[in-house]
Amino acid sequence: MPLEGLSKFYVVKITRMVVYDLVAIGNPVYDIIETPFVKSIGRVLSGCSFNVAFTAKRLGMKEVALVGSIGGDFEERFLKTLRRIGLHFIKAGDADETAGFRLRYLSYGDRELEVLGFGGEVSMKRVPQEVFNTSAVVVGPVLGEVGIEVPSTFRKRGSVVFLDPQGYLRRVRGRVVEYHSNPEALEACRESYLVKPNELEARLLSGFDEPLKAAVSIHQKAGAVTALTLAERGSVIVSGKRAILVPAYPTHVVDPTGAGDVYLGALAYYIRNGLSLEDAASYASAIASLKVEGIAAYFNLDLEKVVRRARWIRSRVKVKRLK
């Protein structure tokens, strides 16, 4: 049969393979948030993976995906939200219920977490292979649902790995979240380019109370850039022989939930766009200051304010040489 005769018998379907700029891995959560200033009306969408992905998308990353599990109780609502904001969702696990917490804030950095839903394990076996070709990945479990082999897999595939270790340092007693020292958390740090603990998490990872000592210890143990967030006191970043002291922009805190996630998402975005750690952290801190003025992930990301606040912060950044 002549080649031209094949055209009437065969139809070739061409599909476009998405190349992701950023992949955020971890279960999304629906939380009830109670602060001294505000209480959410019902459960609101949050979680490290969602907050990171949403922040990167709002800053201009084109193809951003969230990998996790979602229960049937919130799936329809969740997928509708992601379609509206342009995020890809890759379901990598089955869950009887959606993960979530009741967060009660006693002060800016002091809160209690009661589990409302556990979610499901995130299985990378269910993730399409093209996801592993992303240039950057943020691993952010909420309750240990992401195996520590995940950052290792992405690192070996050439992705830059950013890690929020919180989910590896949590356990549940009854329905109350407790923090504990977990050797697997440090293993995950060793597979990462950058790790972002808060003050409590840094203490568990390092054994030190003083933030700079804790950050230096984590950096030495894991070899990863360590960005330790300190709420209203800013952040400390240790890389090589340098400690970068980044102030927080002074503002009125309404809801600090997810501020560290937003900081990490912005940090990943600006680092991947070639900024220095000092500049990237200044922008990330500025965006986190806007986040705490709103509720959950829904805050006014005014880029003009971001630039003004980042300039204010950058002019006050200090770099300390380490021995």
C-alpha cells in the first residue's frame, strides 16, 4: 500500500508533556484557625505543599504541580480551587479523609494542633515519570506521609530539593500533635539543597536552643543550606562559612499560619531565578510579612509592597563570617 494511503486509516494524537518548573509534595490540609485576632469560618485550605505551590504560582512560575492525597470530603472543593488558580494536582495516594488541624495560637510562635483528619500516604509509585524531571521540588509533609526516599529520588534525578522537615518531626498522641526528635528527619535534610526548619524544629534537629548554633549544627550535619525561621525575629541562613541574619518586616500579625511555607515558596522561586541568598531571603521575608496580615494562604500579594519591604529588609541584612 502506498504511504499516502495510510492517512485515511490512522489518526495520530499528539499530547504535550508538561515540564514542571516546581513540584510541591505533601498533603494539602483544610484547617480551622484560631488566633487572638481572627477565627476561620469553617475549614480553610492550607498546608506546606499548597502554600508553597500557590506562592510560586502567584510570583510567576508557569507550570507548578502539587503532589499529595485528598479525601472525598474535600476533593471537589479542592480541585475547583486549583483549577481556578492554575495549579496542577497529581493524586499520589488514597485517603479516607482529608488532612487537617485545629490550630489554636497562644502567641505568634506558640500554637496547639489538634488533628481533624489524617489524610493518606503519598506514594511516588503513582506519580508520572515526567514529574521527576522538574528543575525544583519542595518536600513538605504535614504528618510524615512522604517517605524520606522522595527527596533522594529527586536529587538523583537532578532536581534542586527544598525541604520543610516539620512533618518528619511530628507524631500524634490521641488527636494531639506532639513534636519529637526523629533521625529520619536529618536523613531527609542530607538529601536536600536547602532545609527550612522553624525554631522548635531546629532544636530537635540540632540539640541547640540558640538559633545560630542550631542552624550551624544542622548545616554541618546535613550539608544543606539551612534557613531557620524565627517568626517576628526574622530568619538565619547558614551556607558554607557565612551566617546571613535577615530581619522581619515589622507589621501587625493577624494569622501566622503558613508564613514559613510562604517564605519557603518565595525563597525557592527567587533562588531558582538566580538571586543571591541575601536577596532571595529579603524578598521571601517581605512576602511572609504580607502573608501574616491575611488569613491562611489568601493575602494581598502586592508586588510594589514586596519590593519596598524587601529593600527595607535588604538594607538591614547582616552577614557574619563563621570560623
